[in-house]
Amino acid sequence: MLLLTSILVLAVTVLSIPLVERVLGRNTGWFAAAVLAALTALIAAQAPQVLGSGEALTYSVPWMPQIGVEFHLRMDALGWMFTLLVTGVGALIMAYSTRYFPPGRRLGFYLLMTLFAFAMTGLVLADDVVLLYVFWELTTITSFYLIGLSGPGASRPAIRTFLITALGGLALLGAVVLLVVRTGTTQLSTILADQSWTQDTSFTALVAFLVVGAVFTKSAQFPFHYWLPDAMAASTPVSAYLHAAAMVKAGIYLAMRFTPAFGEVLVWNTALIAFGLITAVVGAVFALQQHDLKRLAAYSTVSQLGFLIAVIGIGTPEALVAAAAHTVAHALFKSALFMVVGLVDHEAGTRDLRDLGGLARRMPVTAGIATLASLSMAGIPPLLGFVSKEYLFAGLLGAPGGPWAGVLAGAVAVGAAAFTFAYSFRFVHSAFFGEPRGKRRAEQEDVHEAPVAFWGPASLSALGGLVLGLAVPVLDPLVNGVSQDTTGTAAEAHLLLWHGFNPELAMSALAIGLGALLVWRTASGDSYAGRALLPVDGPSVFERIHSALISTGRRVGDLTRTDTVAFHLGTPVVVVLVLATAVLWLGIDIPAPAGQTSRPLDWLLVGLMGVAVLGAVLTRSRLAALALIGVAGFTTALWLFFLGAFDVALTQLLVEVLTVVVAVLVLRRLPRRFHPVTRKRSALTAVIAIAAGSVAGVAAFALTGRRELSSAASYFLDNAPEDTGGTNVVNTILVDYRAFDTLGELVVLGVAGLIIIAVLRSTDLLPVHQARKPSVPVTNPVFEAVPNTVLMRTVAKYLLPILVVWSLYLLVRGHNEPGGGFIGGLVGGSAFALTYLAASSDAAARIRLAYPTIIGSGVLVALGTGLLGFLEGSFLLPLHAEIPLPGGEYFHFTTALIFDVGVYLVVVGVLLAALNELGLESGDGTDRAAPPPSPPGTSGGGNADETAPSSEGSGATAAGVDTTTTGGAR
Amino acid sequence: MTLAVTIAIMVAGGVYLMLQRGMVRIVLGLLLVGHAVNLLIMSAGGVFRRDQPLLGINPPDWAADPLPQAFVLTAIVIAFSIVIYMLTLAASGSDDDTEDVS
């Protein structure tokens, strides 16, 4: 329960920040600090249970039960230690932030900082790998925003940091997925307790490799170490909390957490020890080189993290004791040092060591804090840093792989520790002692000590190192608990300041001696600082790799970057051909046909189709091609009818008619003939086309029609009348079973209609093509539109109401007999197409219905019906009612019918849009005013040679001589 | 067999038209390929059962698979909306030519 409380309290704190910050401004830190301090006390009070009895606190609640992910929280000694670090150091930093920033609003900062505290607490308490991963990424994201908060200059560092740590996040995700798939559980403690998966050595090595990737990127290990100094673009409280005490410790935590599984895996040991020690040395050497106090502290963090990783890599109980102790020590002294950097920066106006010096006289308290923290960092008794470093040495001496390995590890560690001593000395000496230096010397005279509220948190942190150093045995239960949790063996360690003369003491002494020598030879680092040790630095290497990746991606894209449509259309076809060839090459087992698939009459359709397609391919006349494709469409409709799909055949038939009508409206704006292509190209496309056709035919023959009726089909056929009250099974599928599909389709259709309107509002239609203009004298009777159209108009006049009524009848009966919303809508649309084609002029042809509204209302009707379904439990569930009719009969009413009305409306609306938008001369159905109409029949001639004849006589739809018009006045 | 031959013819013709110059031919090719795919979906339901799935008229014993029919019905209407949209594009702008070179 306590675990849930902690998480919830933090979550509520995050949510309340916007409100609190409005009142308190920068002092919001006090509020956050109070919450975190209270949590720290609460968690510290659990010590008797967690450390004393060794029983972990747990809490769990189902989160995503379908995939077995639960909100498991668990706090053992390891979790307890890290939670305390997060909340304790967090409280200090929050309090410190109140004085670090100038007065004013700090919403983003506090929101993100508390969010980070929440994420980090969740991370160290999570006992579910999915949860762990989510919190892990959340820390990465908050870090990105917190760095970016510092202004435009911080954006590249923020991105670099983010990409590196996100890379590690991906590695962690990979490990998580592998573990969940292999073990079948997402609970971390179960995965770690059940070690059966570690028997598979290659699998274990892979997971270990991925976890190492996550650890190294998060905890800034070589070669990813450079992101940490890079991230110093963030404000100092952010650096102190995320990049010294908490976030970079997430990698340490993960490494310790997975020690039970990987503690004896060679890849793990080798990688951690080797790279940890390299990082320790690299970080320490670079730290001594820095002029900037903050970068010095950052490189020092890198180095200390390297020590921790190396000692975790040893994997023995003693080593883990050292890791635990040093984690605590480092969190204390490093957060104090970062806060000191902020204090110096704030009061002296710079953190460049070349411009500092002698600050101890002006800022005695800050100097004291810095000294205390640095002594701990350098490993000088009686501070906690001394004790933890002694144990680090002892742990490293126990490196696996024989005595020489231990000696080598110890020697490298002593080297790094010597540099640690040197840069610790440099930190304190160059800033606080000696004479003021540099160009800011004059200004150093006015420097004052910071207010107590500012240095207070830092002093607590630094004093913590001293107190815990003097009373180091109080840490015994903690370090032993951690060793129990990570290695399964209690180390029975008794931490002592003084434990006699032993190799570790000698190593400490040697490190201090060498360090002192280093300080002396390099004038406390000055003669050595700023010199480039390597020809490249991390960020520039990163940028080079980054831009190389981007340009590689662009080059890959260039392979297919062309405006030639045919290339884009042809590539997928060719790829399918290649795949099909591969399948044919390999061969597949094909079951026997499930029944007689061919009937003699079918060959008629095959022949019809062959003729139509051949003609369409060969002709160069647009109109002929359109007509032949129309024939192919009608043949398809016949095929559908042959196959027992009456509704579909009807739909196909109607769509075919309307397609031809719309196409004709377009064709008259285009040349008569198709654009010519070269003979070579025709041959190539013919080869591709024939191959594609053959493959499609073979696939259709070999891969379909070789099984009995599918179970879904049987279900529909057996249950449709009972489930839906309809006997037209296809229609019941459309409006009852799979109404959601239909709704989606409806929306696509409606959007297509709206896009047509939108495109033609922004681009003008082509004028009617010159070649289509009449070349006969204007006195010719074909120009007399009104008399010419009288037959069609009369027919249309009487047919329109009949067609509309019939379409409504088709709509209503669709549930039981052929018909339904689509067919009804298409018939209704054809009625309008007929009146349209029969009209004698543009003005008469225009259908004055607000078709966008019709489309929209259709979608709304369908959606509304869907929402009605919630009354009975789910979206789009049809409701049924028996309505009594006079005579004792009942009419079965279902809301599926209303849904079908929505379908009907959308279909009609889209057809109206197409006719009106494409049909009128200007291409604009509503907006543009037509020229003043002349009296019908009187002004036929005179303007036949204009580019865009607009008077009635030669109007678009009535242009009887328009060679493409199939209906109308002809 | 017959349906497979029909599909082969339609796909060949459709692909040929799609790879030509000019939006209108592309649209016509797409129409053909669309029809062919619809027939392929019907074929997947099994073409040896060819009775109408209208249970008020026929018993379900030899009724065709209704699910592909519903899919194809939907597909026909969507293909129609795409075709009229593409035709609109062909008729706006300058010409329906899709290539710069002659």
C-alpha cells in the first residue's frame, strides 16, 4: 500500500504543479521539496521491514490483463536504497531550485522535475518489465525536455542526449520482449527468480548484450560517455538531479537488478568490468582537463559511474556491497558539488576556473561544502567516499579470471583514483583558494556568500557524507540487503572506517600519493587543462554519424525518387512477379478443387471479356477505350450474377453506368486520342502485363476454390435470419454484422465526394477540348438544343419520380431481398444522371440540391444509428422492434434500416457532386454565376468558335455534337 | 478455371493500361485491375456454390459464400469513388499527361 501511495502522491504532485506554481512561482520548489521529504521519511520508516526482515513490500493491480501485464510494484533493499536517493536528493534539489532561479514563473521546470521524480521512483519500484520500460523511457523524455528548457543553444545537446539514451531504451525494449516471450511472464522478480532461461547461453548472452546497451547509454559509459558533459547545457538543478544523482543511476540500478541473472555470464562480466574501468579512467583524465567547473563535475560523474559499473561487473557479494555503498556516497557528494557549481556560478558570475580563485574568503560556507564533498570524492578519511572507495578496490581485486585480472583491474582503478584525487583538488583549490585570477578579478571583490536557503541543501548533502562516514556501520543492513537481493548471498559485511592494514588501504594511499604527485606536476591541472587529448570530440562524432545516416537515407530514397507515374505503378507489379516466380520455383502443395468450378456458359463471359480487354488495350481513341472498359465492367457484372451474387452484380451494373457517365463528362475536356508512347515501351509493358496476368490467373486457379465453405460463411448462412431478422445475407453482413466496415466505407465515399468539390474549387477544370467542338455551320439543326432534347426530357420527366420511388423501395426491402442502401442510392443517383443528361442547357441541368449537406447528413445518420446501438451495449449494434400493422401482421423494424438510409444519402450525395462539379461548363456547380441565359432556342449560333461557349445553345450537356456524349440530345 | 482465365485477361489488360501515359488510361487500367481483384475475392469464396444467399428464396445448402460478396460490394463502391476522384484530377490542371517527355 505504501508503494501505491508513494506513486500516487508523486502523480498528484505532478498534476497539482500547474496550480501551485501559479501562486508560488519559483517557490514551488518548497512545495515539491516538502512532498519529497515527507515521502523520504515515509520510505525510510520502512527500513525495519525491508532491511530488517528482508521481506520486500509488494503491490499489484491488473493493468493490461489481456496480455498479462500488471502494475506490479516491489520494494526490496535495492529498491529502497534507490527510492530514497530519488526522493531524498530530489527534496534537496527542489529546495535549492527555489533560490537558483530568479523570481518568476517556472512552470515547465517544476512540472518536468516532479514528473521526473515520479518516473524515476516508478522505475526503481517497478516489478513488471513492461512497466519498467515505460518508466525508463519517461525519464529519457523528461531529461530531453529539461535540457531543452535552457534555450535554443541547448536544443542540439538535448537531441543528442535523447537519441543516445533512446537507443538504449530500444535495447531495453528488445531485452524485455525477449524475456517476456521466453519466460511467459512480465513480472520482473519472477523472471529473475526463475533462472531456467539462463541455461540457454546464446539467448542469455543476447539479452545480456541488450541490457548492457541500455545500461551503458543511460549511465554514460564509454563510448557513449560524452552525452553527459554534453547534457550540461541544462540548468544546474537539472544536472545535479538527473545527470548526477538520479537518472544516470538508472543504468546502475538496472545493472544491479539484473545481476542475479547475469552475475556469472562472461559477456556481462567482461563488458562491465572492461568498459567500466575504461570509462573510469577516461572520465577522470578528462575531468582534470576542464576549465569549466560544471564540465569537470560531469566528467567526474562519468568516471564514478565507470567505477560503479566495473564493480557491479565483478558480481560477487563483496563487490555489490561496494557498489551499494559507493552509490550512496556518490549521490551525496556529487549532488553537493553540482549545487556548489550553481552557487559559484550564481554569486561569482562565472564557473570558469581561469576566472575564479580565492572565493573562500568571500564564500566561506560554500567553500566548506565544496571541500567536504571533494574530500569524499577524493576518498579521504573519514568521509563516506573513503570507505566506499576502499570497498571498491577490494571488490575489483576479486575480478574473475584469475589473480592477474584482479591485479590489473586494481591497478587501473588506482590510476583512475589518482586522477580523481587530482581533479577533486583542482575543483576546490582553483575555485576557492589562491588569488583571484583572470579578467573578472575586479568583480570578484563584490562577491558575497549565498543566502542560507541557497546553500542549505548543498550543506545537508555534503554533511551527509561526513556523518555517514563517521557512522558507517549504520549502512551495514542496507549493503547486506542489496547484496542479498542482487547475488542471493548476504555478504555479512561490516563497513568500517578503519579495518587494519590491508591491500585496499595500500591502494588508497598509493592513489592519494600519485594524485598528489599529479597535482604538483601539473600545477593542480592548470598546465594540462584545455589541451586536446584526442583529435575528435564526442558531439562532433555523433553529428557526423547522424548526418551520414540522414544522407544515406536520402540516397536510399533517391533510388525511387521520380515523377514518372508509370515507374511507381510498375514497381509493385514487378516485385509481385518476382515473389510469384520464387513461389513457383519452390512449388507448393495444392489440394484438389472442392467442386466443379467451371460451367460451360462461363466460356461466353471469358470470350466477351477477352474481346473487350483486347480492344481497350489496342485502341488509341479515348472514347472507344472507355466504351470497351464499360463492356468489361458489364461482363464483370454478369460474372458476379453467374456466381450467385445478385446484389453485387446489381451494384456493379449501376456503378458501371455511372462511371461511364462521369467519364464522359471528363473525356470531352481531353484530346480524342491517347498520348503516344514508343514501340519499345509498349513491348516492355506488354511483357510485364502478360506476365502479371498469367501470375494472377495461376494464383486464382491454384490458390482459390479448393476448400469447403468457410466457417464464417456457414455461420452467416445459418444464423443471419435469427440474428438480424433479415434473409438477404449479404445485406445483413453489410448493415448488421460488419456495419463498422460499411461505416468506414461510407466515410471514404463521402470524403471522395468532398475532395472532388475541393479540388475543383481550387483548380479550374479544363475547358471542353477544341477537337470536340462542332465543325458544322451554326444554322445546322443540331444547335437547337431545346427541340433536340424534347424526347429525352419527356422520358426523364416521368422516369425521375418513378426511379426515386423505386430506389427507396429497393432501400427498404434490402434486408430481405436484393437491394439495400448502396443499390438504392445508385438507382437514385442514376435518376439524377438521367435528368442531367437530358437537360437542354447547363442552367436547366444544374441540380439545386446541397450535396455536401446530403453527404454529411448521410454520415451523421449512420453514425447516429451506430450510437443508438449503445443502448443495447455496443456501437453499431442494431436494435429491433416489431411494429404492429393493421390486419394483425407485424413489420420487423431494425435500426439497421436507418443505417442503410445513411448509406443511401451518401451515395446520392457523392453522385450529385460528381455530376454537378464535372458536368457544368465552368466546372463549378454552384458558385459561379452563369452568363445571363438567352431565350431558349433563339441564340443557338454565333458563339460556336469561342473557346468556352457558355450560352445555352452550345452548353456543355446539351452539346449534341459533343462526340463523347452518349446520352443527351443526340 | 474459367474465372481464373477471366482474371488473367483482366489483370494483363489492366496492368498494360496502367503503365501507359495519361491519367485516363491509368484510371481505365485501375478499373480493370479492380474488377479482376473483386472477382478474385469472389473466387476465394469458392465458385462451385453458386446459389444466391437469399434465404427467403433459396435454402442455404448451395448458397454462395456471402462474406466475399459483402466485401466486393463495399469494394466496388470504394473503387467508384476513387475512380471519379482520379477522373476529376485528369480533367483539372493542364492535361492528363503524366509524363514530360513525348
